[in-house]
Amino acid sequence: MSPVDQDAVVRFVTRALSDAGTVDTATTHISRLFLAEDRVFKLKRVVRFPYLDFSTPERRLAACEAEVALNRRTAPALYLGARRITREPGGTLAFDGDGPLVDAVVEMRRFPEADLFDAMARDGRLGAHHIADLAHVIATFHAGAEIHRDCGGAAAMEALVDMNGVALRTTGLASADVAESMTARFRAVLARHAPLLDARRAAGKVRRCHGDLTLRNICLFEGRPTPFDCIEFSETIATTDVLYDLAFVLMDLWHRERFDLANRLLNRYLDVADETDGIGLLPFLMALRAVIRAHVTAAQAAGGTGDVAAATTSEAQAYLALAENLLTDRPVFLLAVGGFSGSGKSSVAAAAAPRMGAPPGARVLSSDRIRKRLHGVGALTRLPASAYASAVSLRVYAALRLEAARVLAVGHCAVADAVFDRRTERDGIEAVARDNDAGFVGVWLEAPTATLASRIASRVGNPSDATAAVLAAQVARGCGALTWPRLQADLPLDVLGSTVLSLDRSVGARWGGRRPGRPKRVQKSRP
């Protein structure tokens, strides 16, 4: 069937939906969308590219069936099914008739375009709670995705690096010299990461993922973040390391300068998925995604005119600049934020983390969340008093130090968020930085007891179980002699965050701070 022949199918689908009202249409290079009031039909265009073949009705039906099956992993309520279009006696077309197959469509439920995460981010409606929920959705999806050990790894990333280099030249986005220089940078970073990428493949981290996990392909459906429109036409593209899948939406948020949301997505994802060994890969993986977006956007600009083409070209160049920035090494350091309950440790940690080290910012390790994890409950589940016994707290601080060491060991910054009211706890976390040849900054937040008590009383949806009685006990015990700088916790949060980060350049970053790829000292194990 030629594109001209598919016109009859287009008219048929339009008529079928028009009974329910106005039908809007949209066209991409591989699909045509028919949008009615509460339904969407998606028709595969009669096209053939190196990476897909929709040239026959049978291939288009198979693609529709694959699209439904794969997207039901994350969006079962959105994808209603694949519909066959058949030719009936007399030459009329019908859905799911007995006649020969003519074409096929995917039937979906329609949602408001304003509920796309892309639109929500643009309009300032995408919040921290949406991102926390999305992190859980993605981590759960990745945990259940089909494992592939026969593909992926360093070889797959090398192929992407080479493909990007060619695309940069052919789209005219970069000169031959610039493209060659950028490709060389990617290869150098890849050489450093190759053993880990292959080890992750062997460990089952290469899975049948989404493949196109951008904000444009995530919506808020029935109150839940819902990834949809995954790659169905290429197993090669969609079967990849789970962190490369995650890297696309992280890069998208970073490109939009929502550094806070990108960092929150990373941290809430890592709370669910044990991917600490791969954190150091993320700047490289995000850079790969940025270059892909750069040359795809440049190709779109080539087909435009006037202001639209100029804006699209500028967007492509911004993605390319982002990729270069993502490949820049940054020092590794550990920030410890201490203070009595209610002093705002978690808020300061969250404010500082996006601006620490390599994108998407530091791993935030909270003693409250670690305590809940050790007890096998969710972060917002309240624990009994026995969970705060001295012996339990020793386990919590030991786990905090171990997690911080793991993060630093792979060349990524970390934030340790805990009370740290004992000298031994402060010495212990400093030693973690020293043992891993990382810089260190420790700060102590303080405020009037009445302010701390008021904050505790007003908490809602917070992992901390601290009460006024807990605060009173902390204040009575005191914190001993402090060597960490004291900061007034009642300052505006942005001021506190900036002050904390300035300490890295002034009194902090002891022991120099290792850069990723630089050999570290032999790590010592501390209980």
C-alpha cells in the first residue's frame, strides 16, 4: 500500500471517530494520530527506514500489537488494544472484520495535553511529589523488565558514540573537527567506564526498557505518573542499561534547568533500586542522550523555515553544549549536614545536592530513610520508640557511612543528612571522605529551641519521627565540642544552600577531592 492508498484508511478512521465529535489530527515521521474527545487512534504510516519497516499491513499490525503489549507494562489503562482494519464485501472498510487485512491502528484513551510532564514542567506545575512518584514507577518498571545478557554493555555504547559522531557531521550541527573532538572525548570517558558497563550487563542490568523516556512521553493519568509511547519498533534501541533509560528523563530535566527535580528523581529512584555502583556512569549516559537529542533536533530544524527553524537550531546547539558540560570532570566531595531535629537538615541537603559535583547532583543519604529501610518499611511509616534505641542508631550510622563510601568510591558526590550530635559520629563520617580521597565539608545547623519545636509540630509527610520529647532529649544532651561551622538554620533556604556550597571553596574540601577516574586510596571498611 502506498501513502496515497492509505488515504482511504485515513478517511475511514476519521469518519469512525467523528460520530463522537470533532477529530483532530497530528502527523509524525512514522505515525498519524486521530484525536477524538476521549479516544486516540494511532496509524502507522507506510514507511521504511533503516531502523523500522512499516511497508506492509502485516508489519503495521505486528507493530501495533507490539506497541500495545509493551506499553501496557507502564500504561495498561491507556492502551485499549490493537484494531485490525479489514476490507469487507462491497469494498467497505471495517474494524476487526472477517475480510482481508488492510491496515491496523492502536486504540488509546485520550488525556489532556496539559497533563504531559513536558507541559507541566514548562508551566511550572511539575512538583516534587510528581517526581517522587515517577521515580517509584520507573524503578518498579525496571525491576520487572525482561533481562538481556546478549546485548548492551560497552560495545553498545561505543556504537552509539560512533553513530552520534556521524550524525553531528551529517546534520551540519558541528564541523568535522568539532565532531571528531567530541567523539574523542566520549571515547575516552567510555574507555574508563567500559569494565563497569560490561559488569552491569553480566549482572542483569541490561533490560527491555522504555527507550524514549522523556518528559514528553510521561503523563499524569488518573493521578499517577504514567510513562507511555515506548520504543516498540527496535529491540536494539530499547534494550539497554536501566540507567541509560533513566538518563533520558534526567537529561531532559537538566536541560530545562530543573536541577532540583532531576536530583530528586535520582535520589528517590536510588531509594528503591540498588544502582549505587552505576551512579558514576550517569553524566556520560546523560551526555549521550543530549547528543542524540541535539542531532535529532538539528534534523528537524533542517526541514523548517524562518523563526521556527532558527529556534529549533538554537535548541539543538543548547543540547550539544549540555553534552559538553556533562563530560566535564568535577571534584568528588562529601557534605555532612548535622543539627538537632527540626533544624532543616533535609531541606538544606536537598537544596545543596543538585549543585554538587557531576550532574544530576549528589546522592543524598538520610538517616531517617536509612532507619526506615533497615526496618523494612516505607519512608513515611512511623516506627516505634524501640527503633530509636542506641544500638539501632549505631546500625543506622554504620549503614550511612557504608552507603556514603560506596557513592564516593564510584566517583560521585554524597550528602550525609543526620543529627551527628556525637563527636564519634562526626569523626566517622569525616573518615569516610578521607579514606576515599574525597573532599569533606561538615556543617551544624542551629536555631532557637522554640523554632525547632515549632517546625517539628508542623511537619506533614516527613520521614522523620522526631517529637518534642526527642528534641528536648537532644538539647539536654548537647553536641559536645564542634569543629564544623555553625550556621543559623532560620536563614532563608536558598541562602543556607549557597552558604554551605561556598564552604567547599573556603574552609572545606579537605584532602583535595578526587576527580572521577583518578585512582583512589585503598578503601578501608568501617563498621
